[in-house]
Amino acid sequence: MGKAIWLSAILLSTISLPAAGQTASDLFNPAVLHEIRIEIHPVDWQNLKIHFDENTHYAADFHWIFEGQDIQAQEVSMRSRGGGSRSGVKPGLAIDFNRFTGQTFLGLKSIVLRNNTQDASMLHERLAMRFMNLMGIPAPREAHARLYINGTYAGLYSIVEDVDKPFLKRVFSQNDGYLYDYEWVFGWLFEYLGSDPAKYSPVLFKPETHEKDPFPSPLEWMIRTINETADPWFQTEASRYIDLTGFMKYIAVENFLAEQDGLLGDWGVNNFYFYRFENSEQSQFIPWDKSQTFNSLDWPVLRHIDNNVLARRAFAIPELQAVYLETLKRAAEIAGGSGGWLEQEILNDYEQIHMAALEDPFKQCYSSSGSLTNCTNEQFEAEVAYLLRFASLRSADVLRQLNVSSD
């Protein structure tokens, strides 16, 4: 690193140590407001912000301040990241510990520092991922952190567990299957696009493992089966490729959380990873990017089921429809209403982050015109208040909708 950065690093009033007794669970501990300090050449940091729409990798030193110690990784890669959340004011950041040196940090190859520019409360994603885990859907772990760049407060960020081989090993006890990152290209709804596997991967399903040999043919087989199998055999044949019970639970939780940009999104399927297990044709959906949850207090519980080929066909099967509806009831029970789990989580998280959020000089959110603008403290407080209303009212509204639909 340059001399200025080295001098900045030694000014840290902590003891610098490599990661040792700490674990990834410590880094993602949601009970702690973490502190992360990154040292990067000032010119590189300026270039990253100017060219925030590019994926240029810059070398940096990463410091996690934990219980008075500076747990560090040197020569990590840092780049701008995100889709609609990209910003030159408060960049979303991908930290790759492995890229330049082959190292890991607490057993992790990489993490995301999410800027939460699409969410004035900066709480949507953290709450949604925790709720999905609570509902038995494997999802990335998250915690909040104050981020400092070259000693200057850069704002409140979320530390997000990356969906990669260490994640797969943690949740599935294996990681040599085929992992794909779904990349939105057009409003796809699981329609069959033809027999050429290249229509599905690397376009749409971007390979994250086995990149040189992504073996996309099972994707084509799966989507053809979903679209063309006759009704009497649909459940049996589609279950070769997807755990349909797990899928129904997944989309039910998304609709409970009023998710606008997920598997039943307004613009087609989006924001998920897809993992095909080792020596198997069966795959599982893994949630990603939940900033567009909590969209409405009266979000329809059956929203977009009829539009999505897989959801529509699965919901037509009474056994799977029952799974979907029971999952909604279970979600309502767990979230609770006034004084329930979700409200308490919001209050606890708000107490933890609110000073860091108020002091964040770079926080951004979308204006009514759809452009990123500076987000005020009043907007932050208002969005938290809205979340508390959602927590208070959503479960009752879901149960009301279910009672109406069962009449």
C-alpha cells in the first residue's frame, strides 16, 4: 500500500492481528453494530466512485474492529457492485479476500458491503433475510457496520454473507454442485425458451462455480419439464428438478413480506441464486437482495402466482396449494402483530443503528421520480415508522385475506 495509507493504518488505536479465534458467526452477529475500516489509495477510491458503474478491482486493506482488536486482511480486492443500487456517492462494495492472494478471512472468500440506497430505513434486507432463515429458508447472514474509508466515516452499511462455496458448505454441507446467479435480462416467467441450453446459461443463469463447464443442459430439461409435462404427471416430473414444497414455502414468504422484485416479482423472476446439488438433477433457490420487501400493508397474498409458469402449475396441485397457504399462516404467527417478533426486531435493530444512520452523510434513497437522491434523517425515521406499521398490521391482513379466499 502507499505511504499515506500505511500511515493511516498505523494510526488505528487497536492491535492489528490476522483473523484467528474469531469466526464468521462473529462477523455476522446481528446483536453487534460492527466497525469496518478500509485503507485504499485515495486515487483508487476516487476512481471507484467516479466509475461506479464499472467493475474495476482495486487493492485495499480490510480491518474489522472486534472487541478492541483490529482483525485484518491485507491486499483484498474491492470493487463497486449492485444493479439499481449503484452509486458514486455511497458505493455498494464487493470485498474479495481471495482474488489477489488466495487468502480467506474467517473462512470466507468474499463479502458484500451493501449500501442500502434503495431503502431509506436501511433495514429491509436484514429483516427479510432473518425472517426467511426463521421460516426455514436458507438465506445469507447479515449485520450492520459503520464503514470508514481511510479514516473517514463513509456511512452505515450492511455486511452480507456472499452466496459462494463457503455459504454452500455451511447450509448444505457440500459445495461442488453447480451454483448460478440469476441475472435479470428481460421479464422472464419460467417460460420455455427452446432446446438450446445457451438460452438459459450463461445468459439468465450465470455460473458461479464450474465456470469453464457450467453444464446448463439440466436447466433446459427442467424448464421444458415445467412447461410441457401434462398435468397428471407434473408434480412427479418437476420434483426431479425442484423441491416443490420448498419452492411453495419460498414464494409464500416472499408474498408475506410484500416482495416486489423476487421470484414473483413485478418484472419477472429476479434476485436469487440457484444451486444444483452434487451428482443430482435437483436444485434449490437461494434468496438474494431483499431491499424491495415490505412494499405494501395490504399486499395480495396470491400476487403474481398466475403469471409465473412454475408457481401457477404448482399452486394448481391441492397438496402444494395447502403448503403455500399454511406457510402464510405460519409466517403470520411468527411475525405476530403489535408486540410480536417482527415489531421487536425492528425496534431492536433501530435502537442499534439509528445514531449511525443519522450520522451517515452519504445515505441515499429513491425520489418519487425514480432517481437516487440524498436521503434525509426525516425519511429514515419515516421509513422505520412505516416498518413498524407493517409489523403491526401485516399478519392480521394476511389472515383476513386467507379467510376471504377460503370462504
